[in-house]
Amino acid sequence: MALKQYNWKDGPDLIQQHSVAKHRILQAYLAAYFKTLVSSPTQEEMRLTLVDGFAGGGLYVHSDTKETVKGSPFIFLEATREAEYLINKDRRKKVHLQVDYHFVEPDKHAHQHLDKVLREAGYGDLIGNGIFLHHAKFQDEADSIIEFIKKKSPRNGRSIFSLDQYGYKDVPTNLIRKIFARLPSAEVILTFGVDSFINFASDGKLTQRLLDGIGVPDVFQGRSIDEIKESERDWRLFIQSTLYRSLVENCGARHYTPFFIRNRNGHGDYWLIHLSQHHRARDVMTEVHWANNNYFIHYGGAGLDMFHMVGYDPVHDAAHLGQSPLGFEFDDVARRSSIAALNEHIPRRVYANDEGISFGELFATTCNSTPASAQIYRESIGRLLDEKVVQIVSADGALRRSAAQIKPSDQIVQPQQRTLFLTG
């Protein structure tokens, strides 16, 4: 089914609940992001640039409730204002959040509507002075925005790019690679309409052209979607897992989230991928997934050996994974399943090396291939510690009695008297 683009010609357009979910995730992540970055009591300033590459018209009308819904530009602005209040309310030394905003929108009516509602909300004095509205395609403005950020934050280029494209073609991987190459501390939140891609690419003549444009030219090794359907029993699983791997690898990010949002109407599933260069940022987003389990679904294993993919048809392929048709929904059942799986997988990593592995290395090298957060790792390691399957040794050589406060430098090692553990 073709995606319907929004239209602000006659005022706010309708928005569906699964799209509202994206906005709530963005809002929750920004709240956690600010809290994580402003942790030192002596910190006086934090420089940040927030970029909305597909800003829209600012306001929507909920398709079900008919209530007014604020779009991502307002989420950016209000998240900063709320964070500044919460961060400073109990501090002696106030922190100044020096945040600039770039809102990019190619549609004339959407751009005009966004300008209008921002001014009506009291942001008029900031337009052109902290809030920058771009009536253009994001691809055409990306270089100038990157240079703006690099000049403002030359050391790390701290920024978040929300790239909520309508489908899958407007943000090729080479553009994301450029962002990470120029801005070491940038993060990208990317949507990718995977159902739309599969449906459109079913025309064999178009598949390779589409893949070249996205920036994953060799992902299917010259095979068309129709050829894959004929030769692969779980063709949808194959397409999504292969495409996802190639997509994230070509974006140039060290860490990413393998989760996606399901359209409850039964069509239009899409990936919401968080890309970053640090495992801590990845963990913050994973915690957001767990805290908002009504929105995110993951189809894959619960431990460290899950399928490196995000999404296929659960109705047809649930039996293949031994899961319910609803998949892995980040609820209490999923949490217990994750801990149980990690209890099997973590000792294998520890026992593979006589010196064990540090907690920091364990998490950084495995987090991309699991839905578990660092806290869930700690819970699993705590159980392994209680069962004397592992020991935890601090940097000064002391044995830790609990995994609750485990530090990245702490070494997870085999116990002196090793218990029975099956590695098969």
C-alpha cells in the first residue's frame, strides 16, 4: 500500500496512532538524553543542535480522537524547556542548555503552516535566532546544517537528527555516513518504511535501482524480490533481515537498535532505527523501548543470538521462531525471557577466555544483537553470581557480592570452583 503524505493546505492533517507512537518515543528519548548528558554538578553549559529533517506542519488532528496533536518540532522545543526546568530546579549552579533547532520541510503548505503555528505559540522572536526554518529537502540542506553544528560544537558535534522520512528513499546511507564522519557525537533517529519498500520493490526491474538509491547496492546480490520469493521459504524474513543488516552497516554507526513499530491496521510496518557511536546512547534508547512497550515490537531471540533483523510477518512466520504471533513486546514476559536467555549466553562469553570479559566490553560488543538493556544484563549477571556460575572482580581485585553496582571495568570471570555449565 502506498504511503499517504501529509497535507497542510487546509490546516492540520490527520495523524494515525502508530505515528503518534513515534512522537512519544522521541519525547521520551529526549527526556532521557538530557538527563544523561547533564550529570555533573559543576556543569554550566551544554551545547546541542536538534535537527528535524522532515518537520511537517507542526500540528495534526488525531484520526481517532480528533484531538490536536503536536508534531516533532514542538516535541523538540518543549522537551528542551522541560529538561532545563527539571535539571536546574534543585541545583545551586544552573546549567544553560544552548540548543539550536533546524526544522526542514520541502512542502510549501507544511512549511508555511509550521511557521504560522510556531509564531502563534510564542516562538516568533526565535525564528532565525535559534530556530531555523528551511523550506527545502533535507538532502539539500544537510551540508550547511552539518557545518553549522561543527562550528558550534567543534570538538564533538553534539546533535540529534530526527529523519522521519515518508517512505525509504529520502535518506540514503551515504548521507548518514557523512553525518557521523563529520560529527562524532551525532545521533540519528531514522524511520524506514520496510513494508512500503517490499511492496514497491516487488517489480523486479526496480529492485536494484531502489537499492542503489538507498545506498545498499549489493544486499540481495542481484536477485529481484520475485526471485527471492520463489527460492526462499521465509522470503519476508530473508528480505528484512538481509536489508536491515546492510542498511545499518552502510550507515557507519557503531551502535543501533533492531526494533520496529507495527501498524495495528495490518499494513505499513516500519523501522524506527536509532544510530549512534556509543553504546551508552544505544542503551538509553533501549530503555525507552522497554518503558513504552505498547509501541515497539521485536521479532527475534531474547538473548545475544537473536536474528540480526527487525520485522517480518508474524502471522506467517511465528512458528519459525517459536514465538507468539505478537512477537516480542517488551513486557514482563519478555523481560523474564531475556534474563533466562542471557543466563545461558553470557557464561559462554565468559568461559571462552581464561581472563573472562569486562562488563563494559561484554555490553559494547553484544548490545546490537539483543533487545536487552544494560540493566537487564545486570539482572542476569546478578543471578549468575548468586548461582556461583561467574564471579565479578573489581579493578582493585576485590570480589563483588552484587551485580547491582557493576562498573564497566569490572571483570566477569569463571568461579574458582566451576559449576556444571553446558556450553553446547
